[in-house]
Amino acid sequence: MNKGKKFTVSSFRKKKQNREKIVMLTAYDAAIGALAEKCGVDALLVGDSLGNTILGYSNTIPVTMDQMLHHAAAVRRGAPDAFIIGDMPFMSYRANPDDALMNAARFLREAGADAVKLEGGEDIAHLVSRMVLAGIPVMGHIGLMPQQVLTSGGYKIAGRTDDDAERLIREARALEAAGVFAIVLEGIPAAVSKKITENTGVATIGIGGGIHCDGQVQVVNDILGLFTSFVPKHAKQYANLNAEIEKAFTGYVSEVRSETFPTEENSF
Ligand code: KIV
């Protein structure tokens, strides 16, 4: 992280204007938060993807506010200077506007987050304006929205037709008018993301959104090669921690069984 130069909502706008890419990564615990901050990641998203990556669910639907706050607070302890965004989980903002506002505030008050993220476009713009007016910075999220997996019948790329591409541009503009400081574009063809990026004043952050977005976000487990089965097309593996961990665990199992661990060196 830029030591002494705290990343803020204004940094998103400035970076877009200066055509400097914004680097975001998910983080779910203190150790990874600390490493990401140390390595210069601009902003950390405590994503509800922790339902899949950490909690072992098959989608993000079961994730609760309390689980999100628990992990967001851990990331804050590990990365005290990072710009941290708390992801509002399923049904924490769509049931009623007062609960939405108070749940968003919990991320700032109880977990020390700097902002929240909500999935949705025109349909949630009224919630976004209310949060921003109350002093809560909001990041939007359009395109493929994992919290809609049951109604969409799976994880589907958005914006493939001209009409749907136009709809996405409208959604982005509605979010901008409502006051978001940035918008995640997930699972959107690169050419459509380019149009959205050129047609909005706020920074666009892609995940499966192509190269033209103002920044990128990735799920940390995906780039570390730390997944169980599914490897998404949008992810690049910068390490293969699965293989490293398997090697370490088999070594440990074998040395305990063969009584070659602990040695004198590990004993008191
Ligand atoms: O939950 C998450 O990690 C996200 C990213 C995929 C943007 O929302």
C-alpha cells in the first residue's frame, strides 16, 4: 500500500482520470490482508465470495452479515492502512431500506471498513443514494451478480446482446447518479465494459470484464491456485498453493508417522 498516502474514494476518481490502473484483491483474513497491503494492492474487498472460498458453501446465498463483519474486522486488523470494502451479503439490503442503511453502517462501525459494495443497478439506486447521503461510500456491482444465481439459473455472462449491453450502460449511469465511487463489472464482454468505462465518470473495476476497465479485482484464492475444483476463465493463477500445501501436509504426515519429526531441534 502507498505508505503515508491513504487510498480514498477520491483516489478511484483520480486514477481513472490519470489512466492509472486500480488494483483490487479480495481478502478474508488478517494474514492475507497484511500481505496484500504490503505488496501494493490499492484496495481490499472482503467479498461474500468467502461463502465459497472460506466457508465451504456452493454459492454466496447462505452468507450472513455477522460472518461478513467477522472477516472484515480480521482483514482490518491485518491491514490497518488499507482501503477496505465490505460486501453486503444476500438479503442484507433488499428486504427494507432502513435495514439496508443500518447494515451498511455496521461495516464501517463494527469492522472498520471504508466502504460497502452492493450488487444491482437501477433497482438499488435509491438505496445507494440514501447510504451516500448518510456518509457511507458505496461501490456498485453489475453484470454477472452471484447473489442472483438461483433466479438466473447459473453464472451467466451479461451484455451479450445489444439490448443487454445498453441496459448495462443505463445501470452504470443510474449508479453513478446515485453517488457510487466505483462499479465492479463482472462477467461482461470486454467491448461492452469498454463502452461502460467510457460512458461513466466513476472508475470501473473488472472481474471477467476485460482489459479496458479502469482497474481489476480478483478472488485471492483464484490467483493463488488455492481452490478445490472450479477454475474460472477470468482468473490467472500466479501461484499453485494447492500443490505446495499438499506437499507440506504429506511431508508432515509422513514424518510424524516415521518419527522423524520432531527432532532435537524442535524439542525443549
Ligand atoms: O464477492 C466477491 O468476491 C465479489 C467479487 C467477485 C467482485 O463480489
